[in-house]
Amino acid sequence: MASVLFLCSAADADEYRDARTELIAAYQGADYPTMLLAAKKALSARPGYPGALFNLALSQTLNGDPAASLRTLEDLLTIGVDFGVADLDEFAAVRELGGWSDYQAKVESLYEPVGSADVVATHSDANFVPEGIAIDDDGQFILGSIRTGRLVRLGAAAKTLTERASHWSVFGMRFNPDGSLWFASAAVPQLAEVGDDEGQTGLFRIDVATGATIKAAILPQYEPAQVLGDLIIGDDNTLYATDSLTGAIYRYYIDSNEFEILVKRGAFGSPQGLVLDNKGDYLYVADYIGGLFRVSVQDGSRVRLVVPPGITDYGIDGLYRYGDELIVIQNGVRPNRVAALQLSENGLAITGGRVLAANLEQFDEPTLGVIRGDEFYFVANSHWNRFDGENNLPDGLAGPIILKVKLD
């Protein structure tokens, strides 16, 4: 692997946003040469980003170069990503090329099921919209709802542990060594009757046996909209949490009930899952639109992981560690997948990867999971993608489904 490390700064993110803004304006004004230049600038600011590659392909075909567009679409296929261009009018000229049939055959193979997974639990509430998941010592699953704000334990009959009154939408969760449960919660627009609480977020700790709240740590209102979306337990007095809206990472001290900014707001585009390395010196953080980073818990300094050709680290929601592999749930690329990415010996690069599950019939935007032994359990159908513009859900959705895949 190359030894070059790619550092990312807020300036990099600004360059991408500026280029994308320019690109959209040029597209709306049918100024396709300017659109193409903006697409190249956006890709330069965020190399390998699937959305930037798609915009480049779109710009190329609108500028009368369908052959270049097809080559860019082929680049997307090498990382297993499709944007459904077969149904887009703008790519009509690309579909007339001699190489289109070969490309389309590769796209079709991309949507064939990969791997196998067992259904291990379900819940009947179709409007639940699950996100966080945990497993207790008895092997029972605990799910948190975005829509209702409930925490439930699944079994022969689902048992409600907490109601929405004591917190908001439930995101990532982790069991404490003493058996209590920590989870991140936020008042998001998708929460039913969110009301005036919208924008508030915090970390909560409950007694699973009684559902009683042991600790409620509300994040100060630094920004109008904040979402602590995932967390990891560092030690007896420390938690780390990502804010997917402001781009910050916080360190929370349990004893003093204080939040400390580890990585400043705006540093990441949309940080999601996070996990500690085996020594507890670094966090691996999945930036949904920025890729994988290693963050020092000492000073918050960041290093962008080197990723080889043929693998994309964008669109990662759930992130977990299994030995020297990072287990990822990618619902920000199409098709969605669960994959294992091999870390280099020095922990600064991805050296390879394997898809554990993709295109399974139960998939409808998988979200978060939990590792137990050599098995990975995850939410297969969150339905996040089913909310309409007014945050309503359609009828006929399936209730939450939990799948299990083997990691060894």
C-alpha cells in the first residue's frame, strides 16, 4: 500500500460544497461547460466520492461526450455503485453506444444477492423505523425507534422498556459493562409529533430491568439542529459520540456530566458510526460523505484512511470492529451492503474488503448492528428511505427485521 496519508480539513469540505453549488447552478442554467468544470473541481476536492463521479458522468454526456460518460460510469461499477442511469433521460446518448450492453450486463450482476443471512428476530410495528440495536446477556434484542421514540425488548412478545416521554428518537446504543444501556437520542423531524423539542439531543443511560433513566446528558444547544447519532464507551468515565448534523465528535465525562469537543463542528461532513482501536488510543470514524478517518482521542487530530481501487468507504452508517477488520453497513451507496474492510498493520489504510451481504430480499436501508462473538446482527429494514417530504410513511411496510451473518 502507498504510504501517503490524505488529510482532510474543513477547507476541503468547503471546496466540495462550493463546487457542487456551482455545478447545480450551471445545470439549472443549462451552462454545461461550466457544469463540467465544476464537476471536476468537486471530484478533486473529494476523490472517489460516488456522487461526484456521477455528476461528472452527467456533465460529460450533457457536453456531448457520451463515451467519456460511460467510462466514468464504469469507474463507479468498479466500486460496486450504480445510480440507475438506465432510467434517466439525460443518458440517452450513452445508451446508444456500442459498449452499453456490456455495461448494463455488469449493472444487472451488481444487483444479484450476495452472501446469506438468517432472520433471527422481527417486530410487528410497521411504523417503528428502527435504528439502534443491542443484545442483552440473555441474547434478547433491544431496538430503538426513530418514529415513536420507544425502546423495546424483542421476545415471544415485545416489551416496551421506555416511552418517548423520557427522551426522543433512539439512535445508536451500547451496553455498559454493569448491564445498563447507553443510547443516543435526538428530536428529529421524523419523530412523531416532535413539536418544540426539535433540534435537541443527548446521551441517556437506563436500567434495562426497570426502564428507569439513570442519566440524561443533554448536549448544550451549540447549533439549532444537532443529532448525536452513535456512541462508543471508552472507559468507566468516558463516552464518545458523533453529531451527524454539525460534523463534531464529543467526549462525554460521566462523573462530571460534561461534554468536551474532541473534533470541532464542521470538521466532518456527516460523521456516523465510530469504534475504538484495540488499544483505545484512536477512534475510527465513518464520515458519510467523507470516508473513513482515524482520530486521536488525545488531541482530536484526524487522518484519512488510504483506500485501494475497487473499494469505496463512502456512505457508511454503522461501523464496528472485528479483530483487524472494520465491519460496515453502507446505506449511502446503491446497492446497500454489509462489508468487512481489512485494516493495514499500522491501522492507517484499508488493504482489502469482502461483501458479507447485499441485495437480500429483507433489505430496505439497513442501518446499525452489533457484534456478538463471530456473528454480526443488524437491522435490515429501517425504512428511513420511505419518509416523504412531509415526514410521513406509506402504508404496507414490513415491521423491523434483524438479520445475522457470520464473520468468520
